[in-house]
Amino acid sequence: MTTLSPDALNLLYAYDADWPLDATTSELSSNDSLRTERFEYTSRHDERVSGLVLSDPSADGPRPLVLVAHPATLDKSTDYVLAPAQQWVAAGVICATIDQAGHGERAKKPISMEEFTKYPYRRMDQTVQTAVDWMRALDYLSQRPDVDASRIGFVGFSMGGMRGAPFVGLDSRIKAAVFCISGAARGLPDNPRERRAQEVADPATFAPLMTSPTLVVAGETDDIVPPDAAQRFHDAMPEPREIAWLDCGHWDFMPQGLAPVWPFLEANL
């Protein structure tokens, strides 16, 4: 349970919506059923954020947009996010993904899993940065004529879901959200200031603020995001909420972990 008020959380994640995006988009590839575009825009602290948009060039009219967030140590171009995104595009939506803070084209050094457990202030900084990056991405992508801005979904995998929780909790434009192998923070730091930093980034802090239907997809033998962390995250969400338990861990989540995702998105977007 956080001691931070919703007003305080909104202030911590606030940004100047009228700050120029200076956005660009260019086509990378296209065939009869799949177009891939690269886009880039300016976000918090003047960071340039790059992303990919996948769409069906033969489809007519505005379609739902699903934002897909990659796990730690991977990036926007990995098959972990592009393979499911291509499936969902074929089912009738547009998908977009970005390099989250410290990853992909934005990485200044190799990423290690240690960074996500050892350094609470770094985790807080990168979580705030990534959440605002998603807000800014949506500012840009929702202007596309092929996007139905009233039907925006979010799917986050592992770290992508945990960093995405503040975005979903604070941005009312999200109409359905799926968190795969993501959960509440594990334990509390002894240092009170580090504990407060963890609150600012803890998915459970933002779960009560989520106003759209949510789905948590969890592994029964996950040793990175243990079942109790996934359950606490889910339990902190308001209704309507769902949780799907799979016979898997963290590293063997794919591809079986995708099974509940599309039916949920299709029903709620």
C-alpha cells in the first residue's frame, strides 16, 4: 500500500504535452499483409525514442492500436514482441513498440538483470522515463488516420509490464491492458528513502488507479516474478480484472503465454 496520493503520483509522471514531438516516420518494409514503419520522437529529458509500427496495408478504416512492451535486456526489434505483434496485426489491429529507457538504440552500455533489483533510484528514474515515453508515443500515434484513438490497448512482458503499470494507471486513454509475467515489487528495502523510491515504481502502487479491464498472465513456477507477486498485483486492481495461471516459469513463458492475450484484447477493444 503506497503512502503517495494520486495527485503526487500524477505530478511525478507529469510532462509538457505541448512540448514539440519533432516526430518522424519512415517505411522499413511492406508486403500485401504487413507494413513495418520506424518512428522517432522527443520525450522526457529531450531523449529521442525510436519505435516500430506494424500494420496491414490492405486494411480499411481506423483500427485499434495495441502498444507492446518488451522485457528487460531485449528491445523493440526482438521476435519476443514482433512475433505476437504480427499475429495481432493479422487479426485486425495496429501494433507499436518502442525501445524502453536504457534499451535498444538508447542503451549506453550492455544491460544486466542485476540493474533491475540492485539500484532502486535507477529503477525509479527509468520507470518514470519509460512511462512518459509511452504517453508521448501515444500522443503521436493516436494522430494517425488509421488508428482508432478510442480503442487503445497495452501488452507488457515482464519488465515491460512493470514499467507499463504507471502508464496504464495514469493514462485514461488505455482501454484494455495485459500484464504478462509481471507483478508487484518483491520485498521492501530497509532504507526509508529507497523504500519511497520503490513505491514510485512499484506496479502495485498504480494497480488501484487502473480504470480499464485488465488481465494478468502468470507462470505457476515463475522464479523471477513469483506467483505471490503476480497475485498481489492482480488483487490491487479494481474490477473488471482477470488472472490466468499457466504451467510455466519465466523463461519458458513463450509461446504458450500468448494464448489468453488475444481473446482478452478482442473482447475489450
